[in-house]
Amino acid sequence: MYPIPNQVFDHYNSGQLQTLMGLFAEINHAWVVIDNSLFLWDYTHSDPELIGFEDQPHTIHAVALVPPKPGIFVGTITHILVVATSSEIILLGLSAADTSAGTKTVTLYQTKMVLPTRGNDIRVISGSADGRIFYGGCSDVDINELYYQSEEKWFSNRCGKINHSNPGWSSVVSMQTGFWSQRDPEHLVDIVIDDTRKLVYTLSSTSTIRTYHMESPERLNKVIEKTKLHCLRDIAHMITQSKLLTDRTNLVSISPISKQEASKLHLMALTDTGCRLFFSATNASSYLYGSQSNLAPQSMQVQFIKFPPSALARRSTTQFGLNGQPSGEAVVDLDSTMLISSRQGARFPPGFFLDFVSNKDDPNSDSLFVAGPETGRIKRTSPTTPLRYFEQASWIDIGSRAEAVGLITKPFAAASQPIGFGNELAVQFDEAPSEFAVLTNTGIHVIRRRRLVDTFAAAIRDAPGDEALDLMCRRLIFLYGRVETVSTALAVACGHGGDSRPGSVKAIDQVTEDRARALFVDFGGQPTIVETDSSSLTTDSVKLSSRHDALALYLSRLIRKLWKATVIKSSVAPNGTISVSSSIPPPKLIAIQENLERLRRFIESNKGLIQGMSGPSDLQRVSSRQEEVALQAEHQALHALQKLMESISEGISFVLMLFDERVSDIYARLDDTSRQQLKDLTYEKLFSQADGKDLAKLLVKAIVNRNIESGSNVETVADALRRRCGSFCSPDDVVIFKAQESLKRASEQPLNTNQSRILLNESLSLFQKVARSLTYGNLQTAIGQYIDMKYYAGAIQLCLYVAREQDRGNTALMWINDGRPAGDPRISAFGERRKVYDLIHEILRHLDAASSLEPLMVDGRPTLIATKRNEAYEVVNGSDDEVFHFDLYEWYIEQGWTERILGIDSPHVITFLQRLAGTNVEHADLLCRFYTNRSRFFDAAEVQAELAGSDFALGIKDRLRLLSLAKANANVATVGISRQQQQRLNHEVTDLLEVANIQDDLLGRLMADDRIDADRKVEIEKALNGRIISLSELFNDYADQAGYYDLCLLIYHTANYRNPTTISSTWDNLIQQTHDEVMARHEAIEAGMQMPPLPYEAVTSKIQNIAHHTSLDSFVFPIQTLLPQLCRYAVAFQQDTTIGADPTWPVQLFLSLGVSHDMIVRVLESVFDTQDYGFSGMVRNRIIEIIVYVIGDWVAEVRRRGGAGKGGSLGPSISDLLQRCEAALPGPGQGHNNGGADLADVRRALRMLRREVAGLVERVVPAASMRFM
């Protein structure tokens, strides 16, 4: 208790009329009114200084401390002190400032704002959060508002009054005449305000509650009037008759309940019998879905009644029921007299209740009844059972009469919404316990809410033995649950409890800590396997122990204030500078970290006692597979919590170190994206998410860079970071910082000096040591600095080293070798390496640009830039990174630098071009050029042949060109290629070339064919002017259908087709088609047009062309059948002397093609003997004529050569044939030879030929071979 200062009593003794006393608990001050004087003092000070206001002569009737209106007063005015006297209301400015000792200093200021009361006896004053002041007197129930403004206006003074109950003339005219006066008029007793709902409640002397709605900053509307009778009607629907709630019962005080605390309850009223009535206020449209929640209420009803406690014991201390609930719960005592004569009461969130009960024996002395919610029991209520409002209560004898009560600490709020608002257990380690000041006529009593951890620590300390300790712990488990009890034991074991404030020095003795540790270990429970349908056991099917849950619960309560909070808050000053500060005060961060460190030390020192923390040693004691899996899951979960605690502790250290630096400078150094990320950074992200860790590392680098620029030793800064927050500053980070420092020192040296090169090499060596952990941002910055200092070779070396270290498994190369499949996870590794290779491209660009500005040779010696260029390209071309080479060559091609690729001697170039050749014609051509430049003609021929048969968009002419080149290259001798390989490739290319030629001829014929329409020609061109198709397709789909019989014969030859019937039929069709075409042209000839060839000439031309292409293939060019067909054609179509042609032109054609005389004679002999092909009767004479011509030419050939002619020597068979021919001729003057020579001439030539042949035959020769030249 803080006594009332003696100075107050000195003023009291000199007073004359009356005194008033009250509390301003929020600023730790009390006040007293003695007549016309007001005195304030800091009741926490042992020898306080009185602050007096004695500048007015009138008796003071009421005093209140209210918030100021925004924008009216200067910033130092934190409150407005409202002083109501018998004649006026005075507003004083009050400035409350914190001191270093934790107290507050108060200063009063005159505002010169005074409002005359005009006879109103003001006794009640209250203020809203937005600065509105409401007051009322003891003569009526009107609620008035005092408004004030910074300066006078035309129609309003600086202060004014608004009567919201009677806004008419009665608000300005006092009704105090005897005609209207009553003996005991109804008047206001209390005014309370709910700022969250914009509601004002008044309580009158007749126990009537009136509700007003602050509709706007200037208006106040009465919406509800609840009389005592209405309240009793509501109560009658809820309970049976009670002597505590009758028409003689009066309401003595009211307390608002905020919207954040409860959504349905609005007000609590206390009766003089100690009953607490809880009211709800609703609007008629509130039941509609989607209606506004800020509508003014229209009705009020009693929802719940809390009766005074019974005088009997509330619960048994030895018996317990099921479900952890104690048995022996007494029913509610509706007639309890424990709180009869309640004189005054107050309720504070989340349900703290203080009731001042007058003593029957001594009216000048009160007993204080204090009650608070039993959060542990309320929290453990099952969701399926009705929620019960359990309370803990006690009596406090204050020994005097209470004058006022106030809340010292800030209003309790564990959450900003009703759910979780009253969870005291959640904030017991984070917030100071609620404290209340009670002013009596002897002093100020301070009452502090006792936390569960304090009660638990006291119970452990006071337990007389182990049996009592065990019974007590089991009782708490029944009441609050095992997890809550074990969590509280852990908190006590870590130093909490002992009725100390959070953050204060530990006040728990060692015995109490040891007992709490034993309870944590013994009652922590075991992990169990949850029943599952599957036969396999996994850690997911394990229900972790209560020990784990208690540890997680305790940890979450320690850091709950941090978890969702942002790390920084920024503001912009009027001058434009950015101010960055911590959203959580550093002392709070330090306190949380200390609690975490105590928890970590506790776990580490008791690891052997806590099941699941020892790891493998725990598994030695298991007896089944289920226990093993359960312990594994427990160990994993506990280990994860340990790692989280370590991360949190280091994270807090990092934040503290961040604010030890000039954080505004660091903030200014970040780019816009990083600044926004820092603004949005929460402690949750910093502690547990990868992006938060990455941002922290970025900030660490910014801290180090700032210190490097300021000349500080990087090792000192890095060591401090590593010591305080190692996970944010790893050993690799330290090496990176040293490398950056060397790089910065090198930049300060003259360019190209020995010292500069040493520092550059040193930085490169350091960067290479940590290449695997080097971020892209750091790499990019380093490369930029290397380029500025023309350290090109080193920059390329660093990039190649980083690319290799980032993908040590070379997964990017495997992805490339597998054909670059889409959606493959290895593509990310390639992407990371590609980013690094892009930096090399940038280096080469700068190198080429720099070398183009200077000569490369001076006096026959390379210049410095030439040396740097050579060094850089040696590193590039000498690299064994295959992925890099592929990327580099692709970049060369994109830049159009193909000549560079042709000039590179590297096996990677061949691999790259070989892979690229299958994707693009130009790339394949580049590979051919590469091969031919290196005399690898066979390889070039293979590529050309493959390209000619590919699916690329190449025309048939281009494919013919490629095949021709391939054939030429295949015939050139190549080192390392055998003759057999050359012949094989040459054969393949030749075959393909023949097919391509046929396809080209076919395309040309079809496109010129008038029989085909334009649309069909487009389709034909698309099909034939591209990929080389098969001979079967060419024949069946095009040549045969179009009737191109010459091309059909060429297809037979190329396909090695040997069906004589089909071939013979095709020849017949060809001869007939050719004859018909020529005849059609003759018929269409007009005057002046060139005469077309004769039919037999056109046939001769066709046969010569086919013979040339088929090389007289015996299957496609069958002389045995083709010669008789031609002879028959000549006779049948009169292609002889009838049109002026030589009747022997068929054999002349074959002789010109190189067919031997012997072969021709044998064929003709066969026709002569068999008389086939229509050569019978007189037509047989034509065969005789042709035989005579052939043998005659043969004889002439023999004579000319002086020996055997083409096809062999003349033998007796020839003489025999001539003899038979002569015998077959008709006699002189008989028969005819139409279209041929005269028969007399034939007979004469035949006889002369017989004599010549007889003279040439020397011996009998064997039968002539059928082979022909």
C-alpha cells in the first residue's frame, strides 16, 4: 500500500467545506479535492511532490481525466483534466512523460477554456477516445457534452455545451425553481463509454440504464432506455425467484464490454446484492445476413447472471470425477449473501471483477472481493459441452473505505477479436500481469493478478512432500490438462514464477526449479501410435507426447509477440529523410532471447533425462517396432524444435545487431525490391522461411559493405556476426567478405601495377574457395569490378569455377545428352549455369570492345591488351566444361561469328556441331564446312547425305545438290577411312541420287502436265519438292497414274524390278504413247510452225534415253522382246519406206546403242523361225530384209577389223540362216515386201552375202554367247 502524503492531510486540516478523492491510475497519480483546490501526486513515490490547482475560488464538485481532441493542443499535451466547480467547468492541459526510473512526471497547463454551468451540479464526467467530454449532474438525467475548439468563431465560443437528452430550450435554461423541483429527483450516477461500438451508457439513481449512440462526431442519440423493471422481467425468464434480484435491488455500477472482447455482450451491471448482470444490445436488422455490424442497437436484454459465490466450499479437495473434472461441484446459490451491501464495483477485461462490500459492523470500512476468470479450466472445456465461466476469487481486507479503483497496466487483450481475447495463459510470459489501484482514505492499494505460473511455482514450493506434490500435479492435470500443466512446469524450471514481472531477475529457488524439472520429465507422457488401417508404420501415424506439445506451447508463448510482427517500421521525416526503427522495442527482444536461451540451456543440460532427446540411446530400450517408430517421431519433432529455437535466438541477435548499425544507411543502400521485402519482413519469415533467411544474408552483406567502405576491419565485423548469428554469417560469408575487401583494395591501386595484380589474384583465390556458396549477386558485382580493372582472364576463371561448383554432379550435361527433355528437374541446374555463362559473354564483349580500340601489335610485339585477350581466350578455349563450350558456340552463332567456330580446334566443337546439325540446315552446312576445312571429306559426305535425306524444309534441287556433293566427297580419299567405307557410302549416295533424280523429273513432268488442275499441282509440289520418298510411292501414286512409262522403266531399273511381263507391257505402252503424242502434234500443226519429228524418231529418242539411264540393263532393257516389238511397230504403223524411213531403223538403233551383231541376229532368227509378233506370210519378208542388213553390217565390220566383229566371229550357223532365208523368199515375180526394199534387191543382196559369209567362215565356231556389250 502507498500511504497518502502528509501534505494532503495538512491541506485537509485547513479545509472548510468538502473533500473528494480519486485516481488517475493510468498515469500513476491520485488526486484530492479540498474545497476549491485540486492536488495531484505520484502515489508510487515515497516522498511525492504535490501538483496543485488553486487558481479559482469555487468549490470543486467533480474531476476527470480525458483524452484530448486531436489537432487542438500541442503534442506534449497527453490528457485533458476536466474540473467541474459549482459555477463553471475548467479544462486544463496535462502532460504526462515517462522518466528513466519508470515513473511519470505530470505538468498542468492553462488552456483558458471555461464553460459556465449555470446552476447545474455536475458530479459525473467521462471522455471518449476521440476527445468528446460528457457530463451529468445530481439534479436530472440529462447527458450533456462539452465541446471545445482551438479558437472562437462567428457563432460559437471556444467552449460550448450541448444537451443531448433535451436539445431544446431546457439545454440553456436551468430548471431549478421550486415549482419543478422534486424531493429526490432521478439523477445520473455513472457515465461509461464503449469506444469500440460508439456507445455511451448512463446509470441513474433509479437503476435505469440509458444507451446513447455516437452517430457522428457531433451527434449523440438515445437509442435504448432499460429500466429496472425491464431487467427484472428479463431475469424472470432465466431463473426462478431469488431474493437477490427483487424490486428493492438497485444497480450500483456499470462497466462496458468492448467489441473485441465479446461480440454478443455489451455491458455489465452490478447490483447492491453482488449479482453481475450481463446485457446484450441488438438491432432489429442484425439477424439479416450481411447487415452492418456498426448499426445503433435498438433493444437490450439480460443474457447472463453471475451470482455471488456460495458460503459453502465450492469443490471437494480429495475427490475427482471423470474427464478430469472435479466432483462435488455445487449448484449455483441463488440466495448467497456473500456480497450483500455491494457499494461499488468495476469490471476490467477480460473479466477481472472488483467489488467493494460494506462491512455491517463498520460502515466506514470495506471488504474487497476480487475475482478473475480461471482461464485454464475455461480453455479445457470440451467443444461438445456448454461453455462454463469458471472463476477464481478471494477476499482482501483493505481496512478502510474505498474511494476509487483504476487499472494501472494497459487494458488486457490477448487477441484483437473475441476468440482468444481472454487467454491469459498465452500472454503470461509476454505481458505484465494486470495491476489495479484501489484508493482508500488511508492510501492506495495495488492489487496484481497472479499468473498460473506464479500459482504453480508457489504450490510446488509449499508442497510438504513428494506425495503431496504428486497429488497436486495430478489435480492440476485434471483441471487444466496434461499439456498445460507440463508446460507450466517447464516454465517454472526455466525460472518463471515467484510472482515476478516478465523480464525481471529470476526469483525462483533451486529446489522449486528441481521439482518443476522432475514434474516435466515424469508427467511428460509417451509418444503413441495412432490406430491406422494400413499395415505399414510411419512417423505420420504417431501421436507425440505431451512433453513435446508442452515444449511447443511454451515456446510459442515466448515468441507470440514477435511471430507475425514486422521487423522494421519506416517513416519519412518532413525533410525527406527516411527513419527506420524496430517495430519491437530492443529491450523486449533481449528479454525474449534470454528466455529462449534459458530454455535451450535447460534442454541441453537435461537431454539425458528427456525421452526422445537422446536419439539412438533411447532406441536401445524399446521393446517393439511400434515403440521404435514412436520414439523416432518424437526425436525428430524435438530436434526440429531445438533447431527452431536456435534459429529464433540467432534471428533476434541479428535484428539487435542490425539496429546497432546505422540501419537507415543500410536501408538506403538496398534496391527497391529489397527495401519492400525488408518492409514486409516478419519475424516468422526471418526465423523459419528461406526467403527471410536470404534477405537477412543480403542485409549482412550490406552491413559488411558499409563497414568496408567506412574503413573498418572486415574480420572484426564478420567475427562479430558469426559469433552472434552464425547461421546468418557462415564461414564462407567471411571468406567472401575478405575477397570483397581485397577487390576493393585492388581498385584503389593504380591499374596494371604489380600490387594490383597481387590483390586481384588474392581475391580470385578467395572467391574460388567459396564458389559453391557464392550468390549470383555477389558474383555479378565481382565480375563487374574485374571488368573495370581489365582482369578478363580471372573473371572468366571465376565464372567457370562457380558454374562447376554449382553443378558438381554435372546434371546439366546429362540433361543435354538426354535431348533436353522438357519438365526435367535438371533444367534448373542448366539455367543456373547459363546465368553464369552469360557473365562470360559480357566479359568477352567488353574484351572485344577494349581490344578494338587499341592496336594489338606494336613494333612486332603484342600490346598489353593483346596479351590480356590471348590470356582470356586461352582460358575460354582450354576449358574442359562441355556445357560451357556448347553455350559459348550457341552464343557465337547468335552473334553471327561462325568463322570463330570454324577456327577452333576442340573436340567440343565437333560434338556441338554434330548435335546442332540435326536441328537446322545452316548448322549442318556449318559442320560440313568444318569437316572440309580440315580435309575430313568422308565425314562431310556423311553429313551431306544425312542432310539430303532429312525432314528439313529443303527442295528436291537442294537435295540433289547435297547428294552430288556427298558423292564427290565420298570419292576423295580421307585419312583414317578405308576403301570399303568409301564404297559403301558411295553406293548409298548413288542409290539415293538416282531416286532423287527420278523424283525431280517426275515433279517437273507433273507440274507441266496440262491434265492436272492447279490445286492438285500444289499438293504434288508439296509432296515431291521436299523429302525424298520411296520408289513405291513415286510409282504407285504418281508415275503409273500419270502414264509416264519412261519414268516407270527407270523406277524398275532403280528398284531392281524383274517382272518381264510388266516390263514388256510398259514398253508397249511407251511406244504406243510416244507414237500417239507425235501423231497428235502432226495433226495440230499449223502453217509457219516447225515440223515435229516423225513418230519413229521420237520412239528412237525415248529408247536411247532409257538405254543411257539403265546402261542396257537386261531386265529393264530386254533386247529379246524389245527388238521384235520395235520391228512390229515399224510394220504395223508403217514407219518404213512408206514415210521415207529406212525399214531397218530398229536394228540400226540397237547397233548404235552398242548391241552386238550376234545378239541381234539371234533375236531376229528366233522371230524368223517362230514367225511370232505377226511376222508371218508376206510380212516375214521384212524380217528377212532386216536379217540381211544386220549380217551385211556384221560382215563389213569383220572386214574392217580384219577379224571377228562385235559379238564374235561369223560361223556356219550364219550361212545356214542365210540359206533358210533365201529358201523362204517367194519366187521371182511373186510376193511383196510392202514398206521395205524390193524383193529382187533383197534376193540379190542375200545371195551376195551368202558368198561373202562362206568365204569368211574358216572353221566351225561354238554357239555365240548371249552376252552383249
